[in-house]
Amino acid sequence: MDIKELFSHLFPHTRLNKSLRVLVTVDTIMIFVLGLFVPFYAVFVRNIGGTIAFAGLSWAIYAIVAGVLTLLFTNWELKVKEQELLLMLGYAIRGFVFLSYAFMNSMGQLIFTQILWGIAFAIGVPAFDAIYSKHTTDGDRIVQWGGREGLAAIATGLAALVGGILIQTLGYASVFMGMAIISFLLAIYVWRLPRELL
């Protein structure tokens, strides 16, 4: 079964154009990658010497940086003609975030990494939403967005299951290395796509 047939089964009431199929695929992969780790973040922080309170603080820093920079970057991002390059940059920065996690050795590095992750979010997520919106169609928009959200939720759940097994079996560092490699491959893939596709 090729990817087009798979999407016709997942979205029986609408036909996703090629651009949306590509976007849903790369986004679902990235959400799966994130889901391998996010449910186990507090355990990771404790393992490197932090407290649960510090885990909360560092996650808050990521979320607040992501939110503030998203608000600040949006006007600049509107001026970028090839917004798919912002999506690519967001994936690449996440790759560096996961590499940093793999070699984490201090709370200061953790805070820096969370800030870097917030930057990746602020650059990549609005770009994804803008590109995806551009390729949706009036009559099918709710199905096209709903399908994307449904797949994201499924990917998150499956990743939590797989991530728990992988982290317990291989350890955090190996999982982070795999996450970094996948992120860099997604960045390269998006960068090499024909510009007219996205």
C-alpha cells in the first residue's frame, strides 16, 4: 500500500492533495518523535540531578519562550517568501535540541536547550500551520484539519508506548540520538522538496 492509498483509507470523505499528504506525513513523524520523550521529561530531569520542581521550571521556560517568540516572530515570518524553509529550520533546530539532551551534563545546559526548543517551536510551528492552511480546500477544511489532528493524537499515544519501552531498554541517550537523526532527515527532506509543492 502506498502513501496515497493509506491516506484515502484514513480520509475517506476527502481527497488530500499531494502537498497535504506530504505535510501530514512529516508532521506525524515529528509528533511521534516528540512523543517518544515528552511523557518522560520529568524522569529525565531527575536522572540528571534535577528536582521535579526544576523539571516544571525548565518546561515552563520552554513553553513561555515558545509563546513569546511565536508572537514576536509572526510579522517577520510573514515576510519570508519560502515558508517551507522555516519549517525545515524548525526541524533542524529540534535535531540540535535532541543532540543536546543526549549529552546533557548540567542544569544550565538544560535551560539553554529548553530555550533553543522554544525557538524551534516559534519558527517551525506557525510556518507549518500557514503552509497547511494554504493547501486546504473550503469544502473539506474541517476533515483535512481534523484528520491531521487525529493522526497527531494517535502518533502521540503510540510514541508514548514505544518511548517508554525504548528508554527503559536503551536509555535516554540512544533515544535522543535517534530523535536527532530523524529530525535532521525531516529537515533535509523538506529542504529538498520542490518549492512549488509547498
